[in-house]
Amino acid sequence: MRANCWLLFVLAGIVAGIAVTEAGENKGAEIIVLRGGRSGRVTFPHATHQKVLKDCKLCHHLFPQKQGAIKDLKKQGKLKKKAVMRNCMRCHRKTAKTGRKSGPVRCKTCHRK
């Protein structure tokens, strides 16, 4: 009986530790403002995407999960022009085709001067 109680106590501690780690995890900015070239800046709702998509790799296969990553890759010539935008548009269009609510698919919806 004591062994079972001890095991439950250990498991509860592990679960609580995981919950604290996830709650305290730095998930980046809620909103990120990106330079959008001549068309104007893009205000990207990062927290909304995290909540809806749940899989960071859907976007972060293009760039590391760190502040300034896109800017750094552009400087180094390692991020192709408009690669991020094409990824966004592909996902938004694919989602819209399924009939689910999706992100914008028109330039001026995101780009603001």
C-alpha cells in the first residue's frame, strides 16, 4: 500500500513539473511586426498562430525559434526573398479550401503602410 502511495506521489510531482515547465516556457512575442518591403509592415499575431496551429515546426522549419532570426538570415543571404510570405499564403489557402477559418489571403490584409 505504501509503495502505491509513493508511486502516485512521484507521478504527481512529475506531472506538476511538466506543467510548470510548459507554463513558464518562453513562447516568444505575442505579436511580431515584420518589415514587409514596399508594401508596408506586417503585424503577425504569433500567439494566435501558436494557439491554433500547435506545431511550431509548421513555420519554424524556415528559421530558428529565436528573436531576430528572420532579420539575421536575410543579412546572411540564407532566407530567400518572400519565403516566409509564401509559406503563410500556402497554409492560409490550404486551410480556406477545407472550409475552416483561415488567415488572410490578400496582400493588403497583412501589409500596412
